[in-house]
Amino acid sequence: MELSCSSALSWFLVVLLFSTVDAHSWIEQMKVIAANGTFVGSPGYARGNVLRTAPGFSDPTMTYLIPPDDRANQSLILPTDRICKSTQRTYNQTEGSPRLQASAGDAIALRYQENGHVTLPWNQPGKPKNRGTIYVYGTTEPRENDTLLEIHKVWNTAGTGGDGRGVLLSKQNFDDGRCYQINNGNISEYRQSAFPHVADTLMGADLWCQQDLALPSDAPSGKLYTLYWVWDWPTAPGVDPSLPKGKQELYTTCMDVDVVEGGSSVSHSRVQEGYVEDQSLDQAAIPSEFAEVMASGPKIKTEGSSAPSSSTLDATSTPTPPITPTPTVPAQVLVLTTLITIHTTIEPSAQPSGGWLVEST
């Protein structure tokens, strides 16, 4: 089917709009990681999941913000603020989005879109250099009325924090050093070249971020193990003129894992295979994160990635990658880009110079 120039232009502008809109993030998918770093088995999904491919999908279906936008004090988190979205407060799997099946001690990957928060950092002044910190808490005793404040930064790695029902499993940067949204920012352009990704139906042309972690080695088989994913993404005071006092901003996703007998993956005590280098990032753990999974206790990944990140690049620098493979670009995008240049000129969005002022602690 042939498209007219005008209809092609309209279609491309719609795509462009949705690729640069100020969207937010949640866990899109979970995968088990084998001892060589490769994803194995079927994917799992969050409670109440709605796939991006569903008719009429929009981000608010899966986004859960604490405190909510309509709260007068944007830094006030109430003791009654639940840690889970209303559609995720009970064991609840939707059709086509089953729970992940994994064994005690298995390494797993939690995957999410960066939505421009990493590759267009100048769009959100006052945000942390690492684009926020992600915490993952685990428990075999979830409660429907679990609140953020009784868990976040209360549960600890020893399992002695708060009421002792859960543990802190992982603490990492939101920016994994490789993920990107397709846009014209210098960070995205570098990563598209350094870490090419073939577009697929669910992920699209963007490359998802991920957080690799291990389930507890004593997670009981035959039961569900609940994970609370918390993205802590504050705005510092005195940076964004519209937020002179700054603000708290957290997003969560709640999900369960079916703990099954037998190990298809890897535990801390039975690593026999080495990580296979140069695997496709579509289906493999990130080496530096996978190495942390093998270490004891959660860590914040601050260095070690070969890719420039939003914490090391400013908005005007043009990095020179050591290797510059040709990024994979769908043919229809090339065609539509040609059509657009015939009819109009699209001004790139302004990118202010300068770096970022705060770092997450």
C-alpha cells in the first residue's frame, strides 16, 4: 500500500509525538537469567498488567505516582499512601500476562522503558544525575494495605527493618548505562550506535533499561514471592523555577513470582558458567549488573559501563564512541524522513547547556 506524502507526514508526526512525550516508567516484563547471562524461559508480568500492544493503551493504565499530581503539597507522602496501584494490590494476573516462574536463588531481570528520562535529561531540571534510584523489596507476606512509608527505606537487606516481613533485594541506578529512547539527543545517538537493537512488537525501536537481581536462596517453592519496585526520582529545590521547593516523585510496580522447584538459572552458590560476552541486549543481562548479582548484598552501580550516561554527558557534548556501528533503522522511517524533508523542516528541540546539580544518595 502506498502512502501519500501528506498522510506519511501525518503518521510520522504522530509517532514522533508519542516517542518524545513526557511519559513515565514501570516494569514492562520480567525474565529469568541463566548462568551464562542469557534470558531463558517465558516472560512474566506485573499484577494487573496491560501490554502496550493492547487496543487503546495509554501510560496512565500502568503508571502509579506517589504523591499524586493533585496533592497540593507535592513533597508530602502520607502514611496512608499505598505502595501498589489499585489494580496491583492483590494477586491479579490479566490474560496474556502471566506471572514469572523462577526458582529460589535465580537471577532475574526487571525491564522498563526510560522514556527520555535518561537520554533527554535537560527536559527535567533538578533531577538526580543517575536519573533516580531504584529499590526492589521482596516478601512472602504481602498485604493489600501495604504502604510506601512502612517499606521504602525501612526494609533492609538483613530483613530486620520495619515489621520484618520483607527485605531489600536490590538498589541500583535507574540509568543502566545502555538503555535509550530513539530521539535526536546526543546520549541516545551514541547509545544507538554502541548498542544496536532490532525493533520488535513489544519493545519497539527503543532499548529497554533493566535491573538484574537474585531471588533469595531460601524463597519457598510452591509459593508466591512478591516484589515491590520503587523508582525514587526527586526534584531538588531551587533548580526548576516551577518547583522552587522541589518535589518528591516516586513510581512503583508490584509483581509476583511463582517459585518453582529446580533451578533453570543461577544462584550465588552454584555459578559454573561464565558470562558470554557480546550477547544481544534484547535477551541478556547487563554484565556489570549481573556481576553485582553474584556479589553479596545490593549495590548502586555508579561506574563500569562502557557507555556514556546522562551522569557523564552534558546536553551539548558530542561523544566519540570507540566503535561506531551503523544503527539499525527501520526502512519505513528512512522513507518517511525523506518525505518530510521534501515538505517541511522540523526544528530540533533546544538543548540547554550545562550539567546536573544533584546526585542521588
